[in-house]
Amino acid sequence: MTAPTVPNDGLISADLPVLTRKDFVTDQEVRWCPGCGDYSILAQMQKMLPELGIARENIVFISGIGCSSRFPYYVNTYGFHSIHGRAPTIATGLKTARPELTVFVITGDGDGLSIGGNHLLHAMRRNVDLNIILFNNRIYGLTKGQYSPTSEFGKITKSSPYGTTERPLNPIRIALAAGATFVARSVDRDTKHLEEMLYRAAKHRGVSFVEVYQNCNIFNDGAFAAFAEKEVRAERMVYLEHGKPLRFGKNNEHGIRLNGFTPEVVENAESDEGLLVHDAHAENITLANILVGMDYPEFPVPVGVFRDVDAPTFDQLVQQQVDEAIAKGRGSLEEVLRSGETWVVE
Amino acid sequence: MTTETQLKSEHSVEELERVTIRFAGDSGDGMQLTGTQFTRTAAVFGNDLATLPDFPAEIRAPAGSLPGVSGFQISFASTEIYTPGDRPDVLVAMNPAALKTNLGDLKPGGLLIVDKDEFEPTNLKKAAYDTNPLEDGSLAGYQVVPISITRQNELALEGLPLSAKDKFRCRNFYALGLILWLYGRTLDTTIKWATEQFKRRPDILEANLRALRAGYNFGETTELFRVQYRVPPAKVPPGTYRHISGNEATALGFVAASVLSGLPLFYGSYPITPASDILHELSKLKNFGIKTFQAEDEIAAIGAAIGAAYGGHLGLTGTSGPGLALKSEALNLAVMTELPIVVIDVQRAGPSTGMPTKTEQADLLQAMFGRNGDSYVAIVAPCTPSDCFIMAIEAFRIALKHMVPVVFLSDGYLGNGSEPWRIPDISELPRIEWKYADPQEGKFNPYLRDPKTLARPWAVPGQKGLEHRIGGLEKSGETGDISYDPRNHHEMTLARKAKVDRIVDDIPPLEVIGPEEGDLLVLGWGGTYGSITSACENARKRGLSVASAHLRYLNPFPANLGDVLKRYRKVLIPELNTGQLALLIRGRFLVDAIGFNKISGQPFKIAEIEGKIDEVLGLRDEYVLEFTRSAGVSGG
């Protein structure tokens, strides 16, 4: 008897369906608090998915625990609501076993960066072809309002009545340090931009990490309002675009330039000359690291794609080793049982 | 060559039924290799045998020190045997430290072969000997044969272009040659192995073969040994045999499960003693379509296995006790999502880090109950190294048919121990039944159970029309939607339990060795099979009414277990823990089972179980375990 061939080949439908947003809506009542930023992320995802041209049955959403992790129940694909922090592990196993599937990981700042920090790190360093969407609301919502690893230093919450004594993590910096090949940031309220980031993440081959600033209107309302509200967005956020100078302002009148390794705002920069030009495809992460250090109010907050580079994916490399081994001769059970020294008793 | 002339020598030949030898030396002395080579020779000769290696916990303890001693015990016989032997008949000690740590196990009057060149002041001091035991009379109770192994090996290798250190490293082959002579064995198997092993290093090959032959010839010409021993071949069933360790058999069993089911195997694991060998074995076998994943931690390893099982492949993870503790939350996710994963636990000694290189069977209750909520998994436990092969297949047969996680409880003794194995015909192996969910119109109900097994359908991504959501939250029966309904949770909990209970219809009954009814049943599970079976055989030879039975299915128990227990006046349960199976048996069957518990990191000796049997039958006073100070292997 020989080793099995992968039986799933026949399961994947070849015909590309024409789907609409409605095809990705389930019969489940959405149970986030009214006004939650998660609604917008769900809506942009459901709008974006038909554009991928991938059949519903070949898409899987895997989440951990937390408000964001309810997400799979509301998307009409395969879905797995797992345990706290572990979604990247299940997704890695699934994608490695079945590289032909499109796999999303939905996580939050607590799920992904606190209890599941290790898994997130390793999924990114391995470059597993997953689309990881981290909803960052800088608070624990499901457990009703404790500080999270991204909460600002000194923040007063239920578990830090005198203010936190912990310094926050920057999720983008973690992703860059772990070697993620696609790293982006968007905001729940900037629906068009968010949809574009989700689309580009899904299209990227390799691990994609998207941080979405998401408002928790119950426990941390307005966390991003100072720069993400529609009226101030142009002045207080800068949209990163590969190959273009960093410009912001109502009329794109301001710019960013580098002084050594330090960014500086150039008000009313008339010419692009001397302005920092974004390079998302750079292998070196120095520039991306400088950008991620820019924060409101000293700087406009950068959103968009920080990094987008090509590298072989983990699932692909594993499959390749298996394929190469099989090409040299598919394993035979009879033979492997008889490997090594044998003797015959008459 | 001397190999053909051994019986023409002038030594008399004495026939023995069974011999147990322990090779002991510094971890740099190559004792594992010496033992393995002797084992191969005995196996090819046709003896039944069992072996147990004993490694120091430190990778490289200081040379000559007590913690640096490495041992390998082999028992070989002309009859069927089940264990590597209680106490060695022969101890080969390559230095003072090896003597000190192993002497306590040697049988009184046993043969003690030592390399006397190594008994010099520095080594004696490292082994904490104040006086030289070869000279102070402390070894009077043994047949001591001091041999100048180091020096003679040097002489044999004189003129070879090797460093003194490389030459010193051939001493183990000198000792091997000598022992092969002593038991009338040929050098053929070792020569064949060495020729293949050192084909790129002819200088090393030459040195090893010279050392081997020198040792052999020394036995032939010296007058230190008056007799040569002969252990005739055992009568074993015909077939093709190989040598196999428990961990190898485990890996091959899971390969077989993949081939038999036609489903690719995914193995997620984090390195841990003594389970890592399974990862090493499986990672070589990519031409079987096997994907191995060295995870960032134990949790990721099981998470990935769950992901693979969700994707319709064989999801397997493996670890030892501390790792099982880390996996427990994720194992519960597999319980809740009713996915067919298998978790290997190669048990080791103690709580926390405990004694990683020592054996114990103390994770039974962890496997059974070590999770939050009312959580049921199936549990299987192999009873010999080669039984790991069959039970691995069984684990996935049960997991796939019943859509349930299965824990496979091996242990360090089984995993590292080895025995000859009659290679089975593929046609003899169990069938593995499974199916993905049937395609259907309309809403798919992922928790609509099979009326017979209560298994839920296995719908895998890629199957059109079966898109569904599962997770760790309680589900509504049939639809799988999240539910907090009181009656639903009650019923779902009972359904998950009943699903595991119903596996009972799908496993073989418990077999009894010995009388169908009588004075005493000795009930065991896992790696204690060899010592229990041997002890009970010995008791019956002494005319006692003692039967033994060994549980390989621990949840659910075989259907006839309750009946079997009732047929004996007393039930004795020897375990390498404080009484975990006994607790389950007493709780389930209200049987006043007597525990016999040893928690020393070492397997049971046959004599220990016999001693306890005698106590329970009123033939002696209380039997008290004795612990030798040996750091070496204790057979059993």
C-alpha cells in the first residue's frame, strides 16, 4: 500500500462564481453593541470578498476569543471560533495541510498581542499565507473594560483605577520585527480605505497583517477620534502610497521629510522635492520602522501599506518538500515497515 | 576468522535459557551502540529479547562522573520473554563511575567485567571511591573479571593513523567483541553494520574491526573465562522480523493509519523528552505525504493539529506529560468541536519537569479528567513497544469513526524500549472507516449526529454548500448555532459523553491470561505488561491461582471488564503511579481493588510484582519495595 494522495483535490470547485455581498451574510443575528466599529469591518469584508473571485467554500475565517472573534459567525464561509489567542495556530495547521484554501485570522489587541502574542509572532515569521486582521480598540471589551497591551500608558480602566503602569505595544512594529511580508493599517470609519487594505491583504501571497483602529464605543469611546474622524482625517492622518511622497492636509499641502533618521513635518511644502517617498517594497524595514514611530499629535498618523514584499510562503515550502519527496517515489508501507535490518524465522 | 571456530575452542559450553547483560560506561564510551549491536546479533540469531537504554539526563556530563554514566540492558532468551530482565546476570563496567551506579542491580554472584585500566586515582575520585574496589575486597560477592581493556585496545590499534582519543573510542568494540565471544555469537552482524556505517571512513572502520576482533580473540585465548555460554534460539512464530522501539512503532503506526485511511497525516509537535523521536521519524517520511510542523509551543502544536483535522486530514500531535497539561485547553476545543485528533503522550516521571528521562504512568487521570467542564475523550494505551504500532492505528480508527479526540498514552519505558517485531501483513491491519459529510441542499446541520455512533458529520472546507461555523461555545444540537439554552447544554454534555461511551461496541473485549476465575486477578495497563505477565506466569508455575489482564483501552473500558473483575476473589492493580487506574476501577465497579504502586521513575521488576502477589495471597508478610541506589536501568 502506498501513501495517500491528497483527497481534497476534487473538493475545490474550479468554476469561479459571481458572488455579491449578500452571499457572505449569514442567518445569525449580529450581536456586537450598537455603534461598535466591528460592524464597519464586517461590512467592508463582506463587500470585499466577492471581488476576490474565490468560491465561498474555499474561504475560512478563524478567530480566537474576544468581541472581534465573533466575526466568523457572521460571514457565510467556513468559520472556526476557537480559543483565546490560538487562532494563528489553527490557521497555520489548516493552511499547511490545505494550501489551496484562503484563510483569514480575525483577532484583537488582547487576543493577538497578549495571550496569543507568541503565535502571532511565529505565524508572521514563518510567512504562512494567512490574512491576519487585528482589531485594535486598545481595551478589553468582552470582559468589560480592562486595559490591553495597546492601551496608552497611564490609562484609567476598571483594572487600572490609578492608571496603568505599563507601556503599550505597537502592533505594526511587532509585525515588522517578526518579518511579516505585508503590513498595513487602516481605520474602521475610513470604509473605502479599509476595504482596499482588506483586498490587498487577501491578494498578497504570504502572511498579511492588517491593524484596524476600531472604536469600542462602550469601554474606550473615541480612542482614535482625535485623528480618525472624518472632519480631521485629512489633516491628522497620512496615507502611505508606494512610490509617492508623504503628503497630508485638506489640500495635501503638508509633507514629511527625513532629517537623518528623524521624520519632520514640512508645512505647506510647495514642491515634492526633499519629501520622504514611500517604498513599501523595500526588503529593509528601517523606513517602515521610522514611519510607524510617527504618532498623533506630533505627526499625522500613517495608514496604508507599510510593507509589501514577496517571499516564499511556509505552506508552499512544506508542500514543495512533500512533492519533491513523492516525486522520487511514493512511500510504500510494506517497504517502510521492512526498513532497517530484518530476519526471517521459518 | 574466529567467528566460525568458536565452539572448537577449549572452553566448555554451558546452555542457558535466559541471560541479562548490562553495558555501562561513560556517556562518551558508546554503550548505547555496544548494546544495540549485541541486540542485533541476538535478534538475527533468533533469540527473543527485550532491551532498555538508560541515558543520563545531561547531554554531556563531565567524563568519568557519576551523572555521566550511560547504560544499556538487554535480556535475551530461548523462550518468550516480556521484559529486559530484573537484575543483570552480567555487568560490563567501563569505568569506576559505571561500576558504582550499576553494581547494586547486579545479581549476587553475577559476572562483573571491568576495564581495570580505568580504575586509576582520578577516575576513582570522580566516582567517589576512597579505595579501589578491585583491590579492597568489596566485590567479593561477584565473579570479577578485571581486564585491561584500554591498554589491550591500544595495542590492537597500534600503528593506525588515528589520534589517541579516536583509538580510545574503539574500546566499546573491544568489549563488544569479548561479550559476543562469551555468548558464542559471530561477529558477522556487527562487521556488516560497521562496514556500512563507516564506508566513508575506512580508517575508523579498520580500527573498530581490529578492536572488535581483539576483544573476541582475547576471550578465546585467555583463561579468565572457563566457560562459554549458549542461549539457543527461541521458538517464535514464523515471519519476517525486525527490531523496533516504541517510539519508532508509534511513528510507523501513524504512517500506517494514514495509508490505511487514505488521508494525509499532519503532525504538530514541540520538542520534548521522551517524545521527540516520533517527530524525528515522521519528519523523514515526507514521501508518504506527511507534513510535520515543529511548533513554537505545545499549544500551537495541538492547535495546528486541530486545524489540519478541521481541513479533513489526520491531525496528530505528540508530547509528554507537561506538554499535555499545556494542550488541555485546546484538547477541550477538539472535544467541543468534535474533531478527530489524536494526542500522543509519552509519559515521563513526576509533576512539573519531574525526571524527563525516567518513566512513569501518572498521566492517566490527566488524560481522563484534566480539562475544564465535563469533558470526555477516548484513551488508548499500548502495552509493549511493538504494540504502539497497532494502538496508533486504533487511535485514528476510533477518532475518525466516532469524531472524537483520542489520547494515546505511551511512556518512556515503552518509547525507548525495544523488542523484535514480526512485521505484520498489511492485510492483517484494522480497517479505518471515515467519510466527509454528504453534499446536501438547504441549510447544513453540522451537529446532526449519526444515530448509532452519535458522531457528527465531518464537513471540510472546500465542500460546497456545507459552509458552517463551529467553535468552543456551546452549540445547539443539530444546527450548531451558539446556544445558552439550559436543556440544550444538559443534553449536549450527555451526548458528548454517550458518544465516547458508545465506542465500547467498537473495541475488543479484555483478554485474560491464566485461569478464567480464581484467587487473584492482576490488572494493569500500559508499559507494565511485561513484568505483570511474567510475574503471573511465574506464580502459576508455583501452582497459584493467578490470572492477569491488561487494559489497552482505558476510555471507554472494554465491555467485559466488570464481569472479569467479578470472577476473582481479589484484584491487584500494579501501577507506576499512586493508584490512578485503581481509583477508576474502584469508582466504576465498586471493586475493592488493591493497589501496588511504585513511583521511582523505574519500571516494575518481575520479582516485585511476584512479591506483592504472594503478600496479597497471604503467602508472606507485607512486601516492601527496595530501591537500589543505581542510576542505571532496572528491568521489569
